[in-house]
Amino acid sequence: MAQEKEVVLMKGNEAIAHAAIRCGCDGYFGYPITPQSEVIETLAELKPWETTGMQVVQAESELASIYMVYGAAGAGKRAMTSSSSPGIALMQEGITYMAGAEVPGVFINVQRGGPGLGTIQPSQGDYNQATRGGGNGDYKVIVLAPSSVQEMADFVDLAFELAFKYRNPAMILSDGVIGQMMEKVVLPPFKPRRTDEEVIKECPWASTGKPKNRERVVITSLELKPEAMEKRNLALQEKYRKIQENEVRFEQQQMDDAEYAIVAFGSAARIAEKSVEIAREQGIKVGLFRPITLFPFPEKQIAELSKKVKGILVAEINAGQMVQDVRLAVNGAVPVDQFGRLGGIVPDPEEIVEALKKLI
Amino acid sequence: MYACSDPQPPNLGGSKIMKKEIIISGFGGQGVLSMGKILAYSGLMEDKEVTWMPAYGPEQRGGTANVTVIVSDERISSPILSKYDIAVVLNQPSLEKFEPKIKPGGILIYDGFGIINKPTRKDITIYEINAMDKAAEMKNGKVFNMIVLGGLLKVAPVVSDKGVEKALYKTLPERHHGLIPLNMEALKEGAKIITEVK
């Protein structure tokens, strides 16, 4: 295994696997699908069950994977899965159960184009699914959007931390660009897996075996009494408000003197960064605002932004999903346009500059 | 690092800052992706910023394959580009696709064997490298991509030969280290045979 602090060159998907082992993950349960198969391939190659004791199981399906995560996480373990769009769609049932039962877990979506089986090429078409819960009922998952291989590595631990802090599923919403590209990355330092005693102490809600001196814990999303279920829902909503208040993450580039802003996340933000360079060479004062958390969405910050600029372009690799959240935040203060490509076509930086010129 | 960050320092655009945006394209199996990988690793060995972005998918199984490699002294923004400083094209479809996408003043390198209709642009520098012939002469088809890389590094010294050698030692499993001298020889041959087309 690579030494700590060493700079290595690897794919985003490979970085996820290394980071999982290093952050004390207890179990990975997954099913291969392009463009994220390198996650399980790398785990199989690294054989963490021989070193940290982390278990890696290739499940028989995506549905099985997510319920293995649910089961392991129900016992207070750090469990995760990864897939790509159609596979994540299959997992939605398990994810809403986890959200309902308040079980923490991490899942990674290396998005590809849809709908249906779609294409294996990159897309950001699952933004709405990710940020609106994705399954049935009123719930949210915490969504982190990495825009580099380094963030692929860094966000695994962060996703686990947030998931356990709020007892809620957390998702890393990536795509085929970030999953497949190789970049320099400094892998996170090794953190030991938690011992059984630590799990019992940190996760009193987990089913870790019932001692005589406490009530049994029940992990379920089912509650047949509407009054009790409403109470539970209100508690969830309160939790989401807390997450919205405390966990917003974003990044800004060249916004100080900007007259226009491009708002983009994930791989689209990387492409838009180049668009900003090109546009500035042509004398257009534009900056980049990159939401890092998609739920909680940086709505206040974007509302602030709309007071400083004359217009906003949302660049995303879909038909217009995040633009709805941006328009809600901007609330009509300035014009908000959207540019995207579909079906696995990734926009190039100049297309985004052209779209920006139309807004101006 | 996740919170609101300071604005980036301005891009001074001075001549000291090196940044090369390169596309390498050819048939699947020609070693296009590996060549890009070796180039990227070599950049890493020399402390440069690098990205390697493949066209992934069925291309790997016989169709055309391409990879975008960016080697730079400073932070790299988009791994996906519309224009390139250098295009290395190893078959006809790649030439047709990427010749128009080279920046004015940029470089086009093609392998003489794969190209029937030659490039026509006048605002770029065009090089021919008969790497296929050279690989046949060296009786080792596998060194084809290293010959091409040698040619590329001769006309655009993005990384040094030493960096390439270090990258090979770093990335190849030890049982293949015996092949490194042959690969380095191929690199040197490539540098010898690349010629400017006027």
C-alpha cells in the first residue's frame, strides 16, 4: 500500500477504494457497473480483509448491495456501496428505508447518461434524484459533489462523518469524468476501524446485542400509528433543517470583481473553470460558484451572489436540474440561464463560454 | 479547503509557465491509453500537475481510442478540452477528428503508416513519425507507442527522458523492469526518426 503523504496518480474510482480502506470502513458491498467498476476491482486487488479487516462483498444485485449496507450500518458499522445511475435507481428502496430508520451509510453514484440503461458516458442527470431523496417519502440524503480525484478520496471519510453525525445516508454524487480520469492525489492517512466497544459507545441506537440493563433497539422505518409517524417525520425535518444550517459547503473562484457568475458542480465545475479562464481572456468579468454540498444546497450564498452580479449561468450535464434550485435561491433578482449537454455528451469549455455570451 | 476559498491568484500567462494540452488518438490496442499514462506518470515524477482523461468504453475493444493528457506547472482546470496544443494521431479517423481542433501554432504528429490523406493545415507545425516501420525494424510491435512518445518529447519536451525512465520503474511491476532498457531505446529511436513535414 502507498505510504502516507505520498502523491500518487490514480483514477477517481481507485481513489474511492483506497480512501475507504484508509478511513476505517468496515464493509463494502457492491455490484459492478460502468463507469464505476474500478471501485470494487481496486478493493479486490488491495484485499483489505487481510489488513484492516474491512469486508468486501460482490453482491448478487444492487438491491442486495444496499440491504447489506443497511444491515451492516444497523449494527453501527461504517458500510458503503457504489454504483452508477441505473444501479443507484435500483437502490432507492433501501436508501429510503435507511433514511426512515435513521441508519447512516455511504453510497457513491458515478453517474452515467440516462434515462433507463442510457449510456455509459458521463452525465449529471441524477441531480434531482439525489437532492430530492430519490425514493418514496419526505426525506433527504446528504449529497457531496467532488470535482477532482483528490475530493473523491477526501469525501469518503467526510461522508461517513456526516452520515454518523446525523444518522442519515450520505451520497457522493460523482460522474464518469471524475471516476475515470487520473489525477494527482494525496491519500488520507490510515484511521483504524472502530472496535466493537467504540461502536457500542458511539452508536447507542445500533443493534449490537442486547445486554440485560437496557431496552432492545428497534431499527425500522415502519410505524403504523399516523400520530407517531407524523412525529417521526417532524423530527426528520428538524434534522434536515439542522443539516441545512450547519453543513453547507461551497467554493468560489474569481468572484471578487465578477459581473457574471457560472454556477456548476462536480465535473461541470472543472470544465466551467476553464470557461472562466477563456471568458476572462476575452474581457468578460465572470467567476465560478461551485456548490460542494448539493443537499444542503448553498441557497443563502447564491441569494447573496445574485446581489453582486448581473446574471447567472448554470452549467450542468443534464437538461436543467440544479438550475431550479439556483432560480429558487435567486428568486427573480437576476436572469438565470442554463446550459447542458445530454446523453453522455460532455460540454466543452467553449460551449459554456458561448452560452454565457448569450446571457450577456 | 471545503469552505469559501480565496480567489485564485491571477494567471500571469508568462512564458515561464509551461502547460501543454495533448490529445493522443488511434486504434484500440495501439497503446494510446498507455502512452498517455506513461506521459502523465512522467509529469508526476517531475512534480508537474497532470490529468489523464480517457475516452472510455467500447473504444478499448477495437474502435478508436483517445486520451487527453494535460501536463502543467500550475493547477489544471478542465480535463476536457475543445482545442489542443498537440495532437498525436495514429489513424485516419483520428486525424480527421483532431486536425481541426489544434490551436493555431500548435503541433500535429502522425504515424506515416496509418495516414493516407495527409494533414493540410498551414498554421500548425506538422511532424511525421514512421513508428510502425521502426517497431517492425526493432522486431517488437509493443514498443510502437514508446517510439511515438520519443518523437513527441523530441519536438515538445514536456517531460525529460529521465522522467519517463523514472515513471517506468515506478509503474511497471518489478518482473517487467528488464524491459525498461528496450523501452528507453524505443524512446530514443523515436526522437531520431521524427521529421517535420513542410
